[in-house]
Amino acid sequence: MPPDSETPGARGGADWAAALAPLREEPGRSAILTDVDGTLAPIVERAEDAAVPAAAREALAALAERYALVGCISGRRAEDARRLVGLDSLAYAGNHGLELLMPGDEAPQPDPSVAGREGEAAAFLASMEGERLEACGLRREDKGPIQALHWRGSDDEAAAESRAHEIANEAGRAGLEPRWGRKVLELRPLGGGGKDGAVASLLADERLDCATYAGDDRTDLDAFGRLRELREEGQLSAAICVGVLSPEGPAELGEECDITVDGLDGWLQILQWLAA
């Protein structure tokens, strides 16, 4: 893709190559952060069936050799995200920031803010007397401190989503924090985590001066917000938020980013350009 091209739908017709040029010019002071599902790997009916395309893996590997930091921020557990991406040379913030797995680490570091409360979400779902989630079209995914309920591919997605909203209300009254994604509800302990916190943790190195983050879902808006704050506070001289558009993505995604791309291929082209 030529450097003077414009990504379709970029805000104000912005030239993405010009916006991202500071990272490419100073890779030793730059960070490239990305969501995984829906940004690197296509969304699939069951999370365990997801796969990162070889071209994306190759681009990330090349970037890790050149840039100061390349990291993935995922709703998956950090170790699961590392296995999915297949690169030990990257940093991984898992469970939406509740875990941090840095290059070379064998095990993730948990967020101390939820210490002693890791089982609250699981206990809440266990307390729902007599209800079989699968009978409602909801599939439970156990992610430790976060419990996810998926309804993608259920026989009646609308009915399953309706029940998920009821559960979210009950969870809120029980002192949990509900978070919504693409056909998924996540229940987590209050406080800590969040992709905004993950961005702040990964970019805490004072040597970093430029950063970009790409994402496709509602939780990625938190990461965008924190990236902008770091720029406004003077910690970063350049901070570029990239929205990966899809039919299921939230409408506000395109409004809250600096650049938009059409799907995974659009973000892959940028990664390949940054690695060139």
C-alpha cells in the first residue's frame, strides 16, 4: 500500500501514513498495541476456534524486532492470547487488563486490585438457582475473575441477548461490573482492569514517546480514551487510535478514533507498512 494512500472512512479524509509516520521514524521510542479478536483474528462462533492469520503473525513478529514495544490487549486470558497469537516476543494484557504477561515471562502478573475477589463473578453465576444458561442460549466461558456469557450462534440470539440483559442487571445489583462486547456479556469484580488501565501499564516506560492502538469493539473505546489522555498529559507526543470497522461494531467506534480501516485486512495493511 503506498504511503500517500488514504484508508476508506478515515476521519476528515486523514492520511493514515502521515498520522503514523512518527512511529515509523522513531521505532525505538514507539509502541504498537492491538486488540486480538475482531482486529487480528476473525470473529468466530466459538472463541476456541479463533485463529490469527499467518500474515498478521508475520507482521507482528517483524514489528517486535524493530519497535520498542508490541503488545496485544485482549478479553482472553493473557496466556490464551499468547497461544492464539503464537509469539512470545510480544506483551499481552489479558482479561481486559486484569493480567499482564510481558515478553519472556512464564506466568502473567494479576492486577492486585481484585485480590481476594477473583471468584465473585463465578459465585454469582453459581447462585442462580435452577437456571441452565445453555437452555437460554447462553454459553459460559470461565476466565477466572471474569465470567463471559456468549450467545453468538444460539438458536434464538434475540432471546438469549434479552436474558443476558436481565443477568447484567442482577449482576450490577450484586456488586459486579457488567461489560458488553460483540454478542457477549462479561461479568467482573468492580475496580481494576479495563483496557484503559492496560494501555497505561504498557506505556508506563518513560522511553516511549509514540503509540498507536487498534480495536473493533466497545471495550476498545476505553483504550482510545486513555491513549488520548496520555497525549494530552504530555507523556506521548503522538497517539493514534485506529478503529477497525465491522457491521457488528458499535456506532461510536468511528467517532472516537483518529483513523478507521475496513476490517482486519485494513489493519493488517497498516501493520505491514509499519514493519516495512
